[in-house]
Amino acid sequence: MDAQQCDVAILGGGLSGCLAALALYHKRSDLDVRIVEAGLKFGGNHIWSFFDSDIADENRWLIEPLIHHSWDGYDVIFPEYLRTLDARYNSITSQRLDAVMRKRLPQPALLTGCTIASATSSQVTLENGETIAAKGVIDTRGNGNLDTLDCGWQKFMGQQLRLAKPHGLKRPVVMDAAVEQVDGYRFVYCLPFGPNDVFIEDTYYSETPDLDTQMLATRISAYAAGRGWDVVSVERSETGVLPVVTGGNFEKYWASSGPDMAKAGARAGLFHPLTSYSLPDAVRFAAYIADQDDVSGKALAAVSHDYAKRQWKRAGYYRLLTKMLFHAAEPERRYIILQRFYTLPEKLIKRFYAGRSSMLDRLRVLAGKPPVRISRAIAALLKR
Ligand SMILES: Cc1cc2nc3c(=O)[nH]c(=O)nc-3n(C[C@H](O)[C@H](O)[C@H](O)COP(=O)(O)OP(=O)(O)OC[C@H]3O[C@@H](n4cnc5c(N)ncnc54)[C@H](O)[C@@H]3O)c2cc1C
């Protein structure tokens, strides 16, 4: 088959691949970019959410067109504490991401329904035998080998429900942890999309990655019933088993998906260790990569490796907190750590989710009367 040629080939059309493609197309219209996705649409089946404060003002242009819904403020609910916070909260849907990709990028750039069989830093071979020669390749095909990291898991199912009557929610409930604590830290998350439409996600932190979807569906209907919501239909659903990282070896993780390949997104380890959320990092990295002059495979690999390594070092503090969450408190008492965190100043909370905690924030999160026994906290930190 004929070889295609381009300047930059992006492998994987999920969140980070699409953001990189949009940023490159916007900032480097001189480049011929291709994005290769196995699915028929870009972005899979997700709702991605983020706080306004996760995104620097200078990168806002990249994310703005993708926003499907925004709310002023959000609630958190704990057994002994309730709070409404001011931060603006936004959601992006896969459908919207796919639509923006098709609107913004020229059709020849978009290769959907194309499974990649193998790739090097300058060549991509598809399962159908076709090849793409590129000056540079960026691999964004999801996680590398998670065995190289020390992980717990954040597991969830979300369902978009149509209700018989209005739910009455004014804003999202980003954490309702006043629910029964099972397995590990558990909370329910609600996004009110319309008067009778609500997205409910049942999430829990766990030491194992197995997912019982039937049990989660039952818990979601019980939660809706408990709030007096009469469910007419389940419009869509999504599930996730995301790594939450307590330690590991960055270089081994990087090498596990090809040491010489440029990478982005989860494949580059660019996600928050405690929440596993990758959107803030994906936006920052897309804007950064689009500012590079040299887009050869070698240069992109070096730049992305250095960027991800710096980010891994910065995230050490969040890995430590994740370790404490998993090992310093009994599973049914883990909510106390988050409950205390949410009593802290809102600016600190914003910086925490953006992965941008200051030194003072770091001390403040750990200072005061500890929500867990000191001896257990120290044992957790020493645990390898
Ligand atoms: C259901 C769900 C909800 C989430 N919600 C949030 C959220 O609200 N906020 C947040 O920040 N994070 C969220 N996350 C976590 C994280 O941000 C996402 O997982 C994010 O999609 C990761 O982006 P990525 O580009 O690294 O990988 P992905 O988005 O998974 O993209 C990888 C892409 O590569 C493609 N691919 C893989 N192999 C091949 C191949 N051989 N050939 C061609 N294509 C291939 C896949 O089809 C996929 O489209 C969520 C995760 C899930 C699963």
C-alpha cells in the first residue's frame, strides 16, 4: 500500500491526542498533522470535568470550544461537614470533542477506524498494512505498563439518568461522601445537566482493579431512590478503573511504551497521582508541544521525556498523600482525610486539583491535628 507522509503523526485520538492535534493545528498551521484513532470517533465515551482554576488563562483558548456545560460553584458533602465552593466547574463530552475535531482540523488529518499495529519515532504501521512516514510521532495511546508503578485504583461507573421530575440540584455535587463507605474511600458525584437530567457517578478507591458493574449500577439506583429521584431511563453510562499512584519508577514506566517515543497523556504519566485526572496536564502539555520549533521524532521524544520527568518529580507530594490515604487510615475512615482537606481555604483546594500546590499549601495540608493516627501515618510513609 502507498505510504502517507506528514510532519507530525499523533497516535491515539483520546483526550491528550486530540488536544495536541488542536494545539498544533492552531499554533503551527505550517505543519501537516495526522491523528490516528482506532475507534470510529474521537474521545471514546467520557465526560471529562475540570475546574476553571485548572487551566491557565493563556491556555483557555484550547479548552473553551470543547466545554459542553459549566456551573458556578459546586458542593461537597461529608458525614460531618458540608460546603459550597465558588470555583466554576466545567464538563466536556466525547461527542463535543469529536465534533470540534471534525470542525477544526482538515479532513485528511483525521484517521479514525485505523488501528496502529506498530510505531517508531518516525513511522507508523497500521493493522491494514498501510504506513505513515512522519518527521515526528507522538504516542498518546493511553496508559503504559502500570506494573512499573505502585498503584491503588479509583473505580467508578457513571450513568446519565432521565428523571420523571426535576432533581432540584442547583450545582454539581463533586463529592457526596455521606454514603456508606465500602471497600475504600467511596463517594457519589452528581452533575445536573438539565432540570430532569442528572449524571450520577459512584466512585471508590480500592486496592484491586476489578470492577463490579452490576453492583455499581445497583448503588446508583439506590442513591437516586434515596434522594427521591424517580428514574425514567438510563441515557448513557461510562466506567473507569484509573490508577492512583503511590510510588514507582518513572524511567521504567516511560520505557515500557518505547523509550525513544515522544508521548503525551496517561502514556507519559501526565496525570494527578491522587485523582488520576489528566485534563489539566493534557492542556498544559498540548500548548507546550505546539510551541516547539523542532518536531523531529528525536526532538519531540527528548522534550516530552524531560517535561514528563519534571512533572513526575513535582507530583511526589501527591504520591505521598495518596500513600497516606491508602495506608494510614482504615478504609471506612479514609473519608476523614478528605473531609478535613475540604475545610481548608478554597484557593489551596484549587491549586491542589490543578497540581500546583505551593510549599505553604503542602505544609498546611499536612499540618494541624492529623485526621489519622501519627504512628499509622509514619508507617504508611515508610511502606514501599
Ligand atoms: C470514564 C472516564 C472518565 C474520566 N473523567 C475524567 C475527568 O472528569 N477529568 C479528568 O481530568 N480525567 C478524567 N478521566 C481520566 C483521564 O483524564 C482520561 O482517562 C483521559 O481520557 C486520558 O487521556 P489519554 O489521552 O491519555 O488517553 P485516552 O483518552 O484513553 O486516549 C487513548 C486513545 O488511544 C486510542 N488507541 C489505543 N490503542 C490504539 C491503537 N493501537 N491504534 C489506534 N488508537 C489506539 C484509544 O482508542 C483512545 O482513544 C476519566 C477517565 C475515564 C475512563
